[in-house]
Amino acid sequence: MIKSLIKEYGLSWVFNRSLYSAKLKMMRAIPPTEKFFEKKVDIKRVNIFDLNVDLLEEFLSNLSNENKNKIISIADNAIKGKILGFSSVQLDYGNPIRWHYNPITKKEVNKSLKWYQISDFDPERGDIKAIWEASRFTHFFYFVRAYMLTKNDKYYQAFSNQLQNWLNENEYSYGPNYKCGQEATLRMINAIIAYSAFNLYELTDSKDEDNLFQLVGDSYKKVLSNFFYAHKCIKNNHTLSEITGLIIGAWASKNEKGLKSAYILFDKEIDKQFLPDGGYLQYSFNYQRFALQIAEFVMKISEKTRYQISDHSKKLIRNSAHLLYQVQDESGDVPNYGSNDGALIFPVTSCGYRDFQPITNTIFAIVNGQRVFPSGLYDEELIWFGTKGPKEYPLSLIEKRNEMFKSSGLYSLRHSEGFLMTVLQHFETRPAQMDQHHIDLWHKGVNVFCDSGTYSYATDIGKKLALTSAHNTVKIDKKEQMKKREPFLVYDWTKRKSFNQVEDGFTGTMLSQNDYEHTRNVQKTETGYSITDEVTGDGEYCVFYLHTPCEVRKGERGFVLFNDGQVIGNVKTDGEIEVKKAIRSLYYLKEEEINVVCIKVSMNEKKCNNKLEIVLKEG
């Protein structure tokens, strides 16, 4: 394993990760050594975010009563400590909020422990993200929006009281909420935005300002003290978030040198993390949206910082929005590709969590000066992070078409009522899912063949959903595509041996270091798609998996798919078919039962071939 880590992650990563482990061990053994990593900060201002409350009020006033009531209901629940977690599940933290409590396992972490004394993964305590969720202050957006709708100052009072209570209960560098610099940054951003809004209504007082100064200072200190880990070891969306924390902290401290350095670092990180064709290094659409929301915030505050990200960074960000646009269903939903931790860091529209139109439209408008969708609910995000009203951006429609994002390892084919996306990566950074040659099929708004999702990083369900059999690909006997040590360390990465684009199709070969290779050809036909597989390696049999939310009825040579009692498509194949129950997670910590079609084919002379003829119902 060590050899694979050095080869795939790099010697510098192994060295830096070892240094960080040594730092943690030293602090646990000799707690006073923590001060060696701390820096003094002096916050002088916090008014970094401007907001057009008149435009927002006007927009919110035109929402349907259903959407208005939903905003108010979520805000009212949050006042009572019932937080909408991960955009999908209500988590009851109590009133006043118990900031160190996991409402799922009903376990609480000792707040007197130093952050480095608290385990990331504790089976008894459960997923630490369930503790962090309330302290992200994402629900502050609902307080602001509910106030704009009702002018009831109970929402301001809730913001003020919860911020005060959080500071009382979370002494700097103690407890689970100081484990992560990214969490500290998001907390700081959301508190700043909420304070800015309430301040524009002249509701805030000197106590609120003092509390925000303290929160920004402590959050900035956290990022400064542990940035090495995000920058040199994690190297993903955490890094972008924490650089944003450096930008805010340097500006708030009137540290011009630090501010300039942070912007330079942000541009460098954008260049590392976003691929030229629009892909994102974490191989996840949810994390891609996360990174784009961080970018929209950084571009927004340039009004105050007087620094801009580079044109090159803006181009990469725009290309990323373009990729998401090309793999969207008409509803704005996208394949549940890659890790999905439920993060929607700025829930500032009445669109659903799985609707990617808000971020796509906002990025195009900010960077290109043109919107890509006609007026809709997603416009609210543009009001929060743009510089003018949505109607002031001209509409420039973009055709959705067949696209090859080779650097990103994503390939899409369009048909009249949907699309197919397939995955074949040549990994340059750490993968998380065994999803090579996965296919995602959408037809008539239905995700006919789907990805299983994530559920949780800290549960057995979540661990299984990252494996080969949770994706629409093939598995030989019990071999996984890659090796994995829990929870995030994947090694012996697969390789993209070959790839060719053909007319209305793709063909490519994946090489697994577990001694097999898989060639898949995907071809669009007049009635649907034809998928041909050839697997070479040692084993007794192959199993081809197709996960679907549709009802499945086996036929003589294949199976038929039903949606709401109506045929949506049928599949012809010669393999031995078994239909089982499986789990899909569209939202973090939320699961649903679906079907998985398992097509078993015997190996013959180390080869296994299979063909799927997918016929989609028209009209």
C-alpha cells in the first residue's frame, strides 16, 4: 500500500500527512505546544458583504404562498432548534440549541475537550457532520428571508440570540466545532451575510457587532492555525473554503499583504482544482457546486476588497458551470455523481436541493454577464451574489448537446427526451467512488438508471454505496475496481487505458490494478442506446448492475421498466437476470428503496461479453 500511496498521492503528500499526524500526536501528548501554531489576530471591520434588500424583498413578495410558507416554517422551526439538515432531514438540537449534540444518535461531545482530542469517526457518537450542521448557521438565511417576508423581528432576535449562545458555548479551540477550518469559514460567512442583512434594516446593536467581531476573529485564528492541513493534505474544496477564510480575515484585519497573498493563493487553487473542460478534481457534482458557491461569494465581495480573481480563474469557473449545464435534466437535476454530503452552503432560493439551475445561472451571469435560463425561482441566488437585478442580465440560451469532457472523464449523449452520461476517468487526484464506466440514463424527467449516492461517510450503508456494485458498471467475482481503507483512502487507482469518441457514441477501456480490464462501448440508436461490454481477467463470472427507481418486470430476453404504471423503456440482454432491492440516497442521511437489476454472465477463457439494447418509450 505504501508504494501505491507514494506513486498516486505523491511523496510530498505522504510527507506532509505524516507531519500533520506528528503535530496532532504532539499536541495530544503536550497540550501547551498548540500555542506554537496559533497566531494573533486583530479584527477591525466586518462589513464585507453588501446586499440589495429592496430587490430581494420584491422578489420574495412575488413567490407563491406555498414557497413563502415553506421559508417561514423552516425559519420558525430553526428558532426552536429544529434545523433543516443537509436540505432534507429535520434535526432537533433542542432549545436553546445544543451545539455539541448529534440528534441522530442522541450523543453529545464534551465541549471541554480540545478539538484535536476528538475523533473524526466515532461509531457511538455517529457522523460528526450531524453535529456540525447546526453550527454552519445555514439556517440564518431562512431567518433573513422570513424577516423580509413578514417584518417580524423574532427572526432577528433568533439570529442575535443564537450567535450569542454559540459564542458562550464554544470557547475557541475547544469542542467539535473547532475541528475543521472549513466549518469555521462557512460559519463566519453565513453569520456575516445575516448580520449584513439585519444591519441594513437597522435592527442590530453593538452587542451583535461585538459578537460578530469575536466570531470572525476566532474563525480566522482557526484557519490560520491549521491551514497547512487543508492546503498540503486535503487539497480539495476545504482548501478553497479556507483560503476564503484567509481573504475575509485579512480584509477584516486590514492586512493588505495578507489579503493580496490570499487572492493569489485562491487563483492558484482554482487552477489546480478546476479542469480546463469544466470538471472538478473531487469527481463529484455536489462538491463542484460547493466550490462554485464559494467562488460566487469571493467574486461578490470583490466590491469591498478591491481585489478580483483572475480572468483565467473566471474562465475555469464558467467552464465548470457549462459542464453542469450540459448534464442537467430539464428540472435542473443532475446525475448523483460522486460523493454527495448534502452540502448546499447558500440555500437562498426556493428551488430544491437537487436543482442546479441556481448556481449555473448565477455563475454565467456573474462571469459572462448573461443568464442562461429565463426568469425563475433560481434568480434569487443571482440577487444575493450578483451586482444587479436578474432582468438586467440579457438572456443567452445554450443548446444542450452531445459533449465529451475528456479531461474530466465525463461523456454525455442527448436524445429528444433526455440524455445518457457515462464515466471513465484517468485519475490525477484521489478518487472516492468505484464508478468507472458507470452509466446514468435520464428519460422524460426520470433518472431511469441512477447512481446510488452516498448517505453518510460514517455508516456501513455509506461505505457500501461507494463500492463497485452500487454503480451501473460490472464487477468480476468479488473484486472491487480499486482498494480502499476507510473512510477516504482509496489506492491502486484504475487507469483509462484507451478512449475514442465515435459518431453518437463513446468507447473506452478501464484497467483495474485488481487484474482485470473493462471495455465499454455506448452508442446512441434510433430508439435508445446500445451498450456493449467486454471484460478480460481472472474470475468465474461477471455481474452487470443497473440501479433504477422504476418498477422492473423480467421478460424472456431482458426486462421492462415502468414508471407510474406506464412503460418507460425495455432492455434486451442475454445474461441471467435477477432483480433485487437496493438503496439509493439522493440526500445525505436519507435513503430510499429502489431496484437493482443484476445480469450475471459466466467467464469463458478469461473473457466475459454482454450487450444491452435499451429501447426508450417515446411520446
